[in-house]
Amino acid sequence: MMTPLRITLYMTMIALVVFFTNIAYAVDEDLFVKEILPKPITYKEESQVNSAPVDKVYISDTHEKVEQKLKEWKHNEDNGILSSKVLDRFERDGQWCFIKIVIRELDDKTIVKEEIMECADTEHGRTDKERIKELEKMIELEKAKKPGYWELFAAFYYKDMNAPEYCRLYSQPSHAFKSFGRACLTNEGNWERR
């Protein structure tokens, strides 16, 4: 049942939607600018605004990244480079190398693809992500060498030939009678359903 509060709320939401769609689809930009946006500040009005002294100006890292990208685009445009891509680094004969693929336009009709291989004697240019991946691989290898908890438990529990099987019950909600299942630990430390 619709209460008066809900009706008022729905009517307000419909009015806001209509208002904002009319603004978004305004046909005449001059009309939109004149009626909706405030007037520009004139020189006389600007002098009336009080301003506080600025001590520090903070420029975020994203600004520096954008400036770097704009410089790179300008360099590519000046040299006629349409596309450039650096492939993954690899080690070759004790040197760290990477291949840079550059597609450039020489004349109005000639497009050239170049594959440039650059090498250095050190790991210069390796990213932190590559180093982290190597460390994660080393950790996984160390974990693989050591036995897990259940392997150690099985080795301790089954050290005597007369030890009964180590089993646990587990629930089976999808079973027809919702009866419990039974899982037993093997000598290798793996669980098997019985």
C-alpha cells in the first residue's frame, strides 16, 4: 500500500530525473550556459573576493606520470613512431636483454616495423614485480620440500603396525538420507573417502 510519504518520495525522484535528463540533453548550448551556469566573474567582482596566502603547493604523483606520458607522446609524434612496445626481459650470455618493437612511419606511404634488442651487464631495469615473483617461486619450492601437517601426523600415528585407522565423519547434505560419510587418513598423509 502506498503511503503519502512514499508517494511524495516517488514524485520527487521523478522530478529530479526529468530535470537532470533535460539538462543532459539540452539542444541549445548557449541557452544551457545562459540559464543554468552562473555568470563569469568580472574584474570588479574578482577584487571583492578575499584570498588567503598559499604556503605550500602539493602536486600528486599522477601529475608527474601524466607529464611523463605527454612527453613520451610528443617524442613519438616528432619521430613518426606510431606504436612502441617493450617485451619481457630475459637473460642471455650473462646479460639482461629486452626487445623493443617500434612501428614508425617514414614517408606518407612507408610504414616500417623495427625490432631492437638492447642488453646490459646488470639486472638494470628489472621491476620489483619480477623480483617478487622469483621470491614467491622460491618459497613454493621450499614448501614443497617440507612435509605437511597431515603427512607428519600420519607418520607419527602409523609408526606402529597395530594402530587402528585414523578416520573422521563428515556431513553430506546432498545425500538422500543425509547420513554421515567417513574419511580415513592414509599412511602417506592423504584423506580418502570410505
